[in-house]
Amino acid sequence: MAGRIGSHLDANGSATATVPDLTSVSESETLRVALATTGRAWPRAESRPSVSPSLGAASARPLAARPNRLTCTIVACNEADRIERTLRSLSGLVDEIVVVDSGSSDETVALAERYHARVVPHDWSGFGPQKRFAEDQSSNDWILNLDGDEWLSDKLRAELAALLAKPQPPTRCFRFRVRIVYPRREAPAPFAHYHKYVRLYNRTATRCRDSLTHDEVAPTQDIVQLHGAILHRSYRDFAHIVTKTIGYYQLQRKEGVVPSRLGALRLALELPYQFVKYYIFRRHIFGGADGFAYACALAMGRWARIFILRGW
């Protein structure tokens, strides 16, 4: 922080003194003390420099010099407890952040604006249509598609910085591993299961699906798999797993998803089958008590889906 303030003052042509370590004080107080060391007055509000939150540049190459200008699109609603980590992970990596907000009543919008995101209000229209609307708001054709409960791992940040420094054909898309982070945890469990999704692409070549319940991007023929991961804390707590999955299955019913045949055997076996699938084959067994609770909650949701799709 002190380095940024010092360079700002130098750019105005004033002599600078050594600025003390101010990492433990607020940004406004940091600027006030830095100005005091040079004998300058506290400027009027309209002329104060903007001190932006930052994790440091992902690459030494300036963004303006990169051949591929990139917009990160984020769809959000009431994500104040999670979106800041998303925004911080983008620092020094993207040219623009567009947040499409569907009516947040918390500090989501204020946080997004603090990180210089352009916030566009838009009523919720379903997963695919909302993300397609976000794509349309971008000033650039290259899109990095994230949710407000996801963030980039350090390994992925470095990987993206390297590939963005080189020209990329517009027909190429990039597929990421998306790893789940349990509620109460800061990192994925060992051997955590992951899904693979296209999240970096050129909107002139491909787009998000126009589906209420699916927001995947159709891969192009030229697809590159990246090694770094997007980290995804999809659920705030284990009760949220149940409410969120039920809401998702209700959207599936609205979209007209046809339930499969129902028999007594399926009713009896669906719950244990889904538990084994999540706990063993999707490796939540390595998540300890959290992994066990997670597998139970997801299995219950899949069992409830039988009844939700039938409108019971």
C-alpha cells in the first residue's frame, strides 16, 4: 500500500520522504500520513486518489499491452459474504469486471463497485439467460465466466496470466477444473472431486446455453484444459445445500424436465444409491465429517427431486 501511495505522489512531481509501514491502518489514514510526510495538504474529496484493494499484479506485463483484452462476468444476488474473495482473485488479471446483480439487499453492489466493477441490475431470468445477458454487457469478446461464490486459485492466476500474454485464436476456449470447498473450510479436501467446465472463451465463437437450469458453455473444437482450479464454495452451510438444491429442481420442473419412470424399487434405492455415488465415487469420503454431511445432504436432495419434478 505504501509503495502505491509513494508512486502516486512521485507522479505529481513532489519530493517524497520515506513512508513508514502502514499495513495495520486504514487506507484513508495511510494516505493522510503519507501526505503529512511530504508536507502536502489533504486534498479535496473530488481530487483524492483512488486506493484500490489489490493482491498485486498477476503479471509484470501491463494489461494494456496484452493482446487479449478480457472481461470477467459475474452473476450475483446477496453475495456480500463471498464475492469479495472472487473480486480479489481477479486483481491484476482482467481488464474489466461486469457484475450482473439481480436485486441484492446486502452490500454486494457496494463491494463490487469498491473493486471498480461495473454493476448492471437485471432481474433474475434463469442461470443460462442471466449469464448470456452478462456476456452482452462485456466491452470485450474474451470472457472469463465466474459466479459470486467462486475464486481463482493462485496456480490458476499464474496460468491465466501466462496465456493472456500471448495472442489466442478466437475459436479457442479454455476448460477449468472447478473444485468444491466445504462450508467452514478455506480449501478443498484432499483428493477432492472436480467438474470440468469451459469458463474462458471468446463470445464470437461460443456462448452460455440459453437454459433456465444449465449455464455451461458449449466447447469449441479447439479446447485447452488448464491445470489450475477454480475454487467453489457453493453452499454457505449444510442447510443451504437443501434449500439451494430444492430451488434448482423447482426450476427444472418449470423448464419442463420430464421425470423418469417411478417404481417402488427406485423409491427404496434412490437415497442409498445417491449417497454411495457422492460419498465414494465423488470422493467426499476424504472430507471427514464435512464430506459425510455433504454427501448425505446431496443424496437427500436427489431423492427429493423425484417428488419435486412430479409436483408432489
